[in-house]
Amino acid sequence: MPWYAVRPRDPADPRWPLPGTAEIVLKADDADQARDKFEAAYPSAPFGSPAVPVPGAGPASFQGDAEALVVAETGEPPADRA
């Protein structure tokens, strides 16, 4: 299964859930599935997190705005070494 980098088309987009992080890398079968996983993890303002999602998709969501996200295949991210 390949890795995909998801990032906002506009780096200053206020809907981006992780300020200070340029992109989110995740595993998916294809770019559409990567976008779906991202939208499920960060559904709305104030965004929540994968562990504690905010129910519903508020006005600050990327859902339904396919042009706002860039999804590109990438390599496996490095493991975090603490």
C-alpha cells in the first residue's frame, strides 16, 4: 500500500488542522482514499483529532472542497525517534 502526502493548496488556509505542519502523510490504496481518510480524521472546526474527532462537518471543513487539498504519492515517512 503506498503512502500519500496531503497538504492544503494554499499554505495559509485557516482550515488546515495542524498549524506548523506542512503536510500529513498516510497510507492508502489511492489518492481518493487518502483524501477520505484525512477528511474523516479532521472533520470540522475546531478540527479535533483522530483520537477525539469533532462530530459533524462544520463550515471550516475540507469536505466537499476537493480543490483545496493536494494529495500526492510519497515515500514512507521516517520513524519518529525520541
